[in-house]
Amino acid sequence: MGVSEFTVMILIYSGIMIFFLVPFKKNQSEEIKRPFTFKESLLHITFHKKALLALLSLGFLLVAIWSGYEQDVYHFNAHSGFPPINSDSKTIFYMCATLGYTVILYFLLAFCFSLYISKRKRV
């Protein structure tokens, strides 16, 4: 896979995750009377209706990665005539990288949301 295809996939996945993790506007309009911390930002982003869709799409992506590599290994072993191969380590690496990227994106989004709320309160 080339760099351009990988970049497009990352941008699309990031956009979908950001869309699912950002709460609806009506949930953001509540007046916050005390300092808004990072922990509260994590809770605010996690517990709303669209966050379940983000979790489901992450689960679907991990299952798709696993089944895609399993099918590639099966096809190669069944039709190549070469000794059998095993790509479990590559599959697990890609699944862990996807999960790690999602966690980093989640924490970055929560941090940006808490900064946005704190700046909005100052003005």
C-alpha cells in the first residue's frame, strides 16, 4: 500500500471517529459552573449516543483486519504450492496499531475539547 492510500485511509478513519466521538451540539450547550477538567472531558465524550457507534465501528474494523489477513493466508496456503505461511504477528501488529491510534485520537480529542471549554469560559 502506498503512502497516498494510507493517508486517505487515516483521514477517513479519523473523520469518522471524530464525528462519532464529538457530542451533539445540544449536549455541549449546558452551562458549566465549575472548572472543566480533562477527566470530565473524557466522561463527556465517552457517555453519549454516538460513542457507541464509534465503538462498534472500531470493533468492525478490527474484525475486518483479522478476517482479511486470515483469508490472505488461507488463499496463499491453498493455491501457491509453497510451504505454509503464518501472518499472525503482522495481523496482531496492525490491530494493535489501529487500537493505539484510536486511543491517541480519543485522548487528543478529549484534550482539545477541555481546552475549548476552558477558553469559552474565559471569554
